Amino acid sequence: MAGMVEIPHLALMIAAALALGVGVRDKPGFAAMRENFLMWRGLWRQRARWPAPLTGAFWLAPALSLASVLLAAALTPSFTTALPGAALASLPLLAGLLGLSALAPGLALLEGGTTAGGLALGWRLGFGVLATPILFLVLWSLAQLAGGVLIGGISAEIAAGAPLAPRLLGLLALAALARCAPEPLPCPDHAGRARAAFLAAAALRRVVLCSLIADLFFPAGLAGTEVAGWGIGILAWVIKAGAVALAGSALAPARPATRRPSPTLLSPELGAAWALALGAALSAAFARGAA
């Protein structure tokens, strides 16, 4: 049964990424999906022209980015927690896989040796240094509430009625962090199917992140091993992950995507994220001690 559920689970994840992850966003639903389909088809048929000289990093980056996020998608629950890899679906592993997928394009940017690519990579690495402790505090607070780092255990503990304050502060910290975060690394000088792999990995990362936030903070509706509950679980996943995606889109205009990066990485939103994450960690520790 666990092996059978992996097929619709991954199919839902990939379909959502291909349909809604990238592409035209100024058109209504089905028109945007059609534009996305035409974009994927065009990239698949496009003949790539590779710059020279090439090294292993240039060839490895697209496959590494897509493979790592596919593994993260296979482990992250969507409509059910009864997945084959449920015993491996831990917060540190998923964070590492998503980070590897996000930084893999940097290998190709460094290979290109351009000033713009180096600045883009350096800006995002600098932001990552400041944002990593915030993410650690938020994830640590959730692990404290559940007494472990497995996604299924955290979701079950929160669904059973874990303290509200750490969860609320952690969610606000993530929202503040998303408001000041830069856009993902620009697609390097790849074309054809390699470029499609980078774009697909970026789209699937968004879906995995939305599913992960929905699982950790809004676990209601997750199905178990019974096939009869899959329908309700899928509907709940679409609603929850869609709401998280819409909230992320509402925060997106504040990201420094279309303007030149400022000389400093610090911002009021980043300071607020630090304070909220620290509050989440402290409140989780107090709640754990009181229990």
C-alpha cells in the first residue's frame, strides 16, 4: 500500500509544478497552464548550443538540481503521511535536499565566469548565511513540540493540539523571511532540456515548500493508509498548499528581484524574522519544559 501511494503522490507534485510553478502569471488559470505547457514543449524540442569550454560542473548542475528536489518531493507528504520514505522524511534531510537543489545552478554560474553571475551567487549566498539560523530556530521549535524531527511525527503532534504560540511565531518568521528573500538563482547559460531541468527544479521546489509548510503548520486533512481517505486528503492538500502559494505570491512583490541589490543584506524584515524565530524557539522550549 505504501508503495502504491507514492505514484499518485509524485504525480500530483509534478503536475502542480509543471502547471503552476513557472511561466506566464498575468493570465487566468487555464490560459497560464496552456502557456506553461507550450513553454515546456518548446524547451524539450529546442536544440541546445553549449558554450565552450565545458567542465563536469556545467553538465552536472541541471541533473543535480532536479534529482535532489525530486527526492525531496518523494519524501514530503502531500495528501497522506503513509509514504514509503516516511521513516526518512526528517527536517534536516529535506532542508539539505532543497538547499542542494537551490544552489546547484551556482555551479554553472561559477563555470560561466561572468561578473553578473558571480554577484548573483554571492548575494544569495550572503542572504543564506543570515537566513539559515532563522530557519534552524523555526524548525527546532517544531521539533521541540513533537520531540523529534520526522515530518509525520510533527504533523501528528500539531494535529493533536500542540501549543499555538510557537507555531504562530514560526509561521510569521517564515513570512517575514519570504518578504525579504531574493529570487532564486537565475537560470545559467543553458538551453533546451538542460534549461527545462533547471526551471522544473525551481517549480518543484515551490510545490515542495508549500506542501511542507502546509504539513507542518496546517496538518488537518492528511490521510492515512486507507484508500477511502485519499479523496479528502487530496482536496485538503490542494486547498492548503494553494493558500500557502497565494500567500507567497502576495509577499513576492517585496523581493529584490527587479532592482539592484543594496550594499547591505540587512533589512527590517530580516530583523523581524530573527526576533520572531527566536520567540518561537523560546516559547517551544518553555512549552516543552512545562509538559
